[in-house]
Amino acid sequence: RLGGGSPPFRSLRDWWPAFPLASSLSLLGLRKNASFLSLGPSRRLSPVTEGDVAVVGGGPAGALAAWASAKRGAKTVLLERAPHAQAACAGLVSPETAEALAVPQNLILREIVAVRIFSPKGKIYEIRAEKPKGLVLDRTGLNRWLRGQAEKAGAEVLPAEALAIRGKTLVTKKEEVEFGVLIGADGARSFVAKALGLPSPGEILVGIQAETRAELGDTVEVHFGIVPDFFAWAVPAEEGVCRVGLATNFGRKAIFFLRNFLATRFPQAEVLRVRAGLIPIGPPAQTAEKWAILVGNAAGQVKPLTGGGLAFIARCAPLAGEMAAQGEKALAEYEKAWRKLIGEELEFGLRGRQVFLKLSPADLEQILGVLAQRKMARFLAEEGDIDHLSLLPRKLLRRPDLWPLLGPFTRWLTSLCEF
């Protein structure tokens, strides 16, 4: 437990056993290069044609891409190095995204109708809608279900880690996989991107999250001032369980930021487990190379203001799979196609993040105070959409009764809307 004046987690060493080994080593940059031991015989996609697809990474992006590729008739192999790993994700999505993902009802844990915002000075504001604005998902279950759907569509799922790319062959510890088209869906530090010389995302944050014994009902919490460059969150999950986390560019300090946050906000809560991951902010300049494309976190297809990826993945991953199924020639249009699909929202988010990073604590206090005023809070409750934040300025233009509230923030709004 954390609290009682003498919390058991006093140092990084005390926290270390709570991390899965791979996440811990990756977080601290200690993960060793994979070896090339016991390479087995070549595994041939039979027949090997230009339409055959290999997908590296079995998270939502890779599973959706493999599902789409298999549905288009391509012989598809999906490689997932840790099929039994627990997901490190808050799992909060809009009803629209849940519908796009075809999430079954048994994977929906909560309906969210309110957000409680904590300012850097500790002031609390709540915005409550009349209908659900978000859904909390069983993220580990979602990963398994999506891989299952890919299998049902005809994809072969291999519990293997890609160690090298030799021409159009993936080398794993036990076997080799030949392909016509390769999809890298293997995270912010993509092995596929690195092997092919593709650039990295613009910025990479460390996200760290604890599952705790706490109950928040139908409300999520957003805390500012916990970290200097992002925010902390608390999201209700299973009954009596809450996902408490944060993200930051100060990677080695993330675990200490989380410990302090837990000790302050949930001092008596039992910590069940802690997991960490990487969150890309801003896509790399290039996400396609001849016969290979990137999708999901590997392509920086993440909302810059929130770090959420499922909304963009639900749109971009099926596109990647469908284009890959058409063969190498179709990949030339992938870059332009996915950027057109989510580019406006992505650019708005990137500008919003730059504005956020320039805000002083006093600026942030003032902005949050305005957003919580009754008329503005009602507007946000009715019109707010976590998947389409770029629409808010346009909706505000149609509400002249709210303009007087925005006077002090004209310069920030101008910067945000220049996109």
C-alpha cells in the first residue's frame, strides 16, 4: 500500500519488481540486442507472391491491419512476441471509436459521462454530460479479441519476435517468414522502422500507469501540474479498480512522478500492478519504403494532446491492411492516404501541444477557470468530442455568447487555429 507515512515503494529498486521485464529494460534503455540463436528452416508463405503480407506487432494496429489484409484475400502472417502480455493503456475511447473497432459488449467496462479536472493549484472543476462521452475498455482483452478476428479472417498468428530483416524475409529465433509486403506495427521504437532506415516519431514520451484499488464511478480525472510537460489521469476500469497514470518526456523520472501522484491522490489505495510504455507524439517524416509501411505507434498515429491511439488506429490500420493486400505497387499511395484521413486532427493536436508547452502555471489556471464556467462547461459537455477536438474552435465561432469569456486567450486561440 501507499500511505500511512511509510510507503513500501521508497526507491526505484522497490518499484522494479512491479514492472514486466521487457518494459522495464526498454524504459531505461537497457534492452539487449536480440541474438540469432537456433535459426530454423525457412518458413515460406505458400505461394510467395506480391500480395502476401507479414505484420510485425500484434497490438490493435497490427491485429486490425492483419484482419483487413486477410479479409482482402491476402495470405497474412501476424508476428506477436508477447501474446500473453498485459496492455499498458488507459483504454478510454469514444463511443464512435468503439463502434469503428466493433468492440463486443463484454469488453466494455464502463460508460463515462463526466471529467473532473484538477488545476496545478489543486482547484477542482467538473464537466458532466447527459449521455456517455467515453467508454473504458478491457485493453488486454481487446488485443486478444482483435488477433482472434484476424485469425478467423484467415491470418496466421505466430508467437515470435522479429530479429532481423534479410531482403523480403523476416528472421525470428525459430524460423524465417518470407513476405511480399511488410507492415511494421511494433511501437514507437519500431524494429521495422530502424531496420529499414525510416525516421523516428517527432517526440517520444514515457507513459507509466498503475492499477489501484479505488472507485471513481462514471468519472475520469485529469490532473495538471503533476508533470511539467503533460498531465496525469485516473480512469475507472473494473469494479473497484482504477488506472492511474501519467506521461512525460522526463523518462527516468516518470516512476517517481507516479509514486508521488499516487501518494497524494490515492494515499491508501493498494497498488495491484505497474506498467510502462512509450507514446509517440508527432509522426515521422516518412512511414513507407518500397515494400514496407508503418502503422499505429510506429507511424506516430497518436493524438498529440491526449496520447490516445485507438481512434487513429481504427481508421489507419484497416487502410494499411487493405493497401498491403493489394501488393507493393499500392503502397506508394499509403503515406498520402493516411495523412489525408487523420491529418487535420493530427495537425491541430500538434499545434495544441506546442501551445500547452508554452503556458505558464498562471495561464493554465486561468484557462481552466474559464472552461469550468457554467455556460462554457455546458457547451463543452454538449459539443465536446475526444476524437474531434479540432472541431471545437469552429463550434465556438457559432456561439458569440461565449466570445467574451475567451478574450484573455485570443493569442493562444490564434496560434491553435492557424493550421
